[in-house]
Amino acid sequence: MAWDFSTDPEFQEKLDWVERFCQEKVEPLDYVFPHAVRWPDPVVKAYVRDLQQEVKDQGLWAIFLDRELGGPGFGQLRLALLNEVIGRYDGAPSMFGAAAPDTGNMEILAAYGTEEQKKRWLEPLLNQDMFSAYSMTEPQGGSDPNLFRTHAARDGDEWVINGEKWFTSAGRIADLLFVMCTNGMFVVPRVTAGVEIMPEPRNHNHIVYRDVRVPLDHLLGPENGAQVLAQRRLGGGRIHHAMRTIAKCKLAFDMMCERALSRQSHGSLIAEHQMVQEKIAESYAAIKMLRLFVLETAWKIDRTSTLEARTDIAAVKFTMAKVLREVSYNALHILGSLGTTDLTPIQAMYASAPAMGIADGADEVHKATVARRVLKDYRPHEGYWPTEYIPAKRAEAWQRMRPVLDARPDLARAAEKYAGRR
């Protein structure tokens, strides 16, 4: 038996260190200096660098990268366990050099970039001297690459990009934009002439690329290879989102349980009311099932690849959004009016659940993908009746047992007697 749900003691020590570090240093920093890694103040920046050095000293910097790409090479299963801790604290991914959207961009740079591109862009991104955004979806086509129009035309020693992108998260504050065109993936400095960031939305930006010129060496990977790079980026991103979603669900669950034991209604603790108990029990089970699904999928990726595990990655993706929505709603309901305000994390968590069902591809698309792939392993039955049609199964069973019954008259009489009772 190879099944084992334990964590080896050495890695458990790492997880314990991460928990203490996040509780004692990252969480307080989040409240005093929100988004501290981006603060321009040199005093704040120096303090952040000191904390990040502690992370590096533990061998926990850029935890998402494989060893051959320059990271610690933990693999997806150990990364899942780390993200269960880190994902609970908004500022923690940045403190570990593992915050989206930079993680996916760094991964494709590490995997497909030339040595010169890595020197110019990957190293500054890893050191957080630069930040990036991923410019993929478009107003008219969403995330369907077959409907994209943004294109790069070669003009001498330059590429000229024209098109329009929608929901480029953190594009306004990025140094680099990774732009998915119909004929390739391009790295575009945000300050390049022709990059026009629309006033709205503020955080997930609408960007127009109008005659944007970049040198030929700003093409990342092969020409016409954007979809391959995108799948490499998004496959990992989806499972990483799921890992961090477990942490958010656990936070919501902790809050609902604490509140249930602290608040009275109609003469008793609300934890004693059956409807509250139902929400707690269902949330507990949902989180457990999601966690086991995510860990098994991470385990499969480690033993095969994201390509081989893509059915489970897609299933995890839409499952996490559903569980986050249900658990955060249950927590909000148990907290009552307080849960609807911005005085706890619950309201924002519940509001983010629909976005999780759209980010990295709409849940409906992933459900269709899972169904198509699962059905490839099945075949239609012959004739009118399904394989498990009982009268046919019974007749077949009599045929298969006939040699035994012929050799055992006593057993045959017992079978006939039982058949007669029906």
C-alpha cells in the first residue's frame, strides 16, 4: 500500500515555520502597510527586504518554480501544503516571491525565454525590482483564443502590435505586460508608446495597444506559439488558485465556528441550532473533499505533468469556486449583519467567489472540458438495454454458473428454489 496522508517531519517543520512567520510578521505588516512590497518608501522597502531574506534563508523563495527553472523544486504536492498556509494571508504570496500574476509570467519566462530575456526580465521579476501583468482576454471574445484579434505585424527589426485587451489584472501598476497575440506572446514594457490604459476598471484593466512597437527580441518563445505558452501558464495557475482557495475556505470556516460559539439567539448559543450545525457540517465536509481533490491532483502532476492531469485540473478549478461560494456564504450568514460589512474578510471573500468562477476560464468551459474528456473512456451499450440491465445480467449469470450448477445438483436445487420465490 502506497497511500499515506502524513507529512514527513522535516517538511512539517518548514510548514510550522511558515505559519509562525505569517502570523507574527506578515499579518501585522498587512494591516500597517497594505501591499508593502510595492511601497516606494525606502524605509518600508528595506524592512520588506529583511523579511524576505528570512524567507530566502529558509529556502522558500519562489516556491512555485521547479529546480531546473531556478526554484527550490518542491513539486506541486508540497507546494499545495505551503499554499494552504500562505493563502490565508493576503500579503504572504508576495513575501514568498510567489504572487500572481508574476508567478505565471516568471514560469513561462523561465521555461521559454532566451538567456538574454531571463537576464533582462526574469531576474528583476524574481527580485521584485519589476512587476508584471498578463494581457490575454479581449472584449469581444473573452478568453477564447480563437476569437482574439490582437496581432503583431513584423516591420523591419520591430513588431507592431495592434489590438485591445480586457481584464489585465494589475496592468496599470505593472512594469511589463505579457501580451498574447494571435501570432505569439510578446513582452511589452508598460511605458511603451501606444499602450493606452483605460480609466475603468481600476484594478483589472482595459488596455488598447495602438501601433505599439517592440524589438524583435520581445517575442517570447516561438512565433505562433502563444497558446502553448498560455496553457503552460494557466494550467499551473489554476491548481495554485485552488491551493490558496483552501486556505480562504479554512479561514471562513474558523470564523463561522468561533462566531457560532460566541453568539446567543433565542435562549441558547447559535451553535446549538440545527440550521447552524448544518452549515458547519456541510462546510467542513466540502473543505475536506476539496482539499483531498487538490492534493491528489497535485500528486498526479508531480508524477506525470500538467498536460496529463488536465482533466483533474479543470475539475478542481470549477469545484474550488463552488466550495468558496458555499462556505463563505455560510460564514457570512452565521456572522449575520457583521458578515455583510467590510469589518471582516468574509464579505470580500464571498464577493470574490463569482470572480473565481470566471478567472482562468469560465467554470462552464471547464465543466464541458471535463465531461468531454471523461466520456472518451466510455462506449455506448449495444441494443436497447444498458450494461447493468438486471434481467440481462441475471440471464448471463445463470449461463456463467451453469457448469458449477451441473456439477453440484444440491446447489442447482437451491438456486432453482430461490428463483422460484421471485
